[in-house]
Amino acid sequence: MTRTTRYSAIAPAERLPSWIRSPVGNASELARVQGVVKQQRLHTICEEGRCPNRAECYAAGTATFLLGGSICTRSCAFCQVDKGQAPEPVDRAEAERVAEAVAALGLSYVVLTAVARDDLADHGAALFTSAMAAIRQRSPGVAIEVLTPDFWGGCRDEAEALAAQRQRLGAVLAAQPACFNHNLETVERLQGEVRRGATYLRSLGLLAAARELAPPIPTKSGLMLGLGETREEVIAAMRDLRSVDCQRLTLGQYLRPSLAHIPVARYWSPEEFDELGSIARQLGFVEVRSGPLVRSSYHAGG
């Protein structure tokens, strides 16, 4: 179905600049990982989102698996994952197949993310816990990072929704991931146009709750640049993340997946990314990845 949304706040930018070039990477390694993923009938955000760094990450022993199928119940304007209100039923064998793929590929660091599953009672929390358990049974030494949706909704009022979100989050944290990641995605002013069904304050609240419920587990978030935000707004968002003790940060350039997605307002230069990365470190982030091609899972394993 063709998207007909009109993006009023953001005008298209100039042509792709010279510094937006994907690394060539190892073609044989890329093909090997793609073959295993296809054989196991799995999805990775590396492929679904056409990440420009996927060959580099595969060669470094890292991959990001997309749990819950290929259809998301949210319709964020930037995301290439398919959308729909009636996703396929949960695949009970998915966790085992992810574990088999991790073992077959010899991965040392795995990132687990998922489509938003607002249709499920736990909003997909069990997708993460079951996959972590299966991976550890097959490959005990693998470190696992989780990149979750906000686990919000399906309740009668705000208080009930907050309690449910906290319960779902607690279940994921109890499985002791190496890192808890939830992306803010963009600055506060642009949230409504860029993120559908999520809010700035709810995301900050989720990150704050993660620090409260599991202090030993580091938290992480990411921002896309190029959607019409100002430098001051980016710094304000970084300050807000630090106010909830978020410790790790990724900053990357938004690249429009297709003409059906929200356009790029401008391309930030490598020098600007370097400056923002320096400011982030001054604000107290202990780990910062900042650059045009940086994505949420870029160099996630260190």
C-alpha cells in the first residue's frame, strides 16, 4: 500500500553528499551471514533497514536480530520495516532459530531488537527473554544487548499503562542483558511527526526506570540527525538523556529509505558529528559513537 502522509514540517534537502559512502566490507562474510539468516527464516534489522555498516559488523562478529516477525504495529515515518495492525502470530520457534544462527555464525556480541508488537499482552517482552535464554543455552559466552520498543499501551489509564510498562521492562532486565538500549530517535519538537505511537517523555521515563530497576546494566540511546533539528535541540536532547543517567549514545545521519518515507532536511557534516560527539563526552556519556553512518548497533560490542 502506498503511503500518502504529507510531511509538513520537513522539506527535502539537497542531493546526497560525498561523505555518505558505505564501507565496502567483506563480501564473502556478508553473503555467509545472509545465507544463515535466510536458512533459519529470520529477520535482521541489518538487512531490513539496509544498514550501511552491516558487512563491517558481521566481520567483527556482531549482528542485530529482529524479533517478532517482519511487521510492526507502529508506523514511524523514518523506518523501512513493514507496518500493519495485524502482524503474523508469534513464532514459538524463533528463539531457537536465532540461537542456532548465533552459534553457526560464531558471533561474540548479539543485539536483539524487535518490531513493536502492541497486539501482544506483554508488548513483546517475552520475545527478548526467550531469545536471550535460547542463545545462552547454545552459546554461553555471547554478550547480548537489547534494543527494545517502549512497551507502552494496552491499558485503561496512564497509571495502569506506566505500571504495565515497568513490569514488561523488569522482565527483560531480569534476564540480565549486557546493555539496555532504547532510542529517543529525534529531538523533542519533531517526535510527533517522526515517531508514531511513542513520545519523548515516555522514552526518557523508560530509560530512567531501567537505571532504577537494574543499576549494573548500562543504558544506551540514539538520535538520528537530519530531520530538521537544530544543534541546540540536539544538545538539549543529550542533556535530557544524561538527566536520566543514560550512559551510552549513538548519533547518526538519517538516510531516507524511499520516497514514501520522511525526507532528509539536511546532511550534517563529519566535522559537526565530531563536535557533537565531543560535547556528548563532556556531558558525561561514557561511550559515544558519532558519525554520518553510525547506527544504534554500530560497534556495539566495543
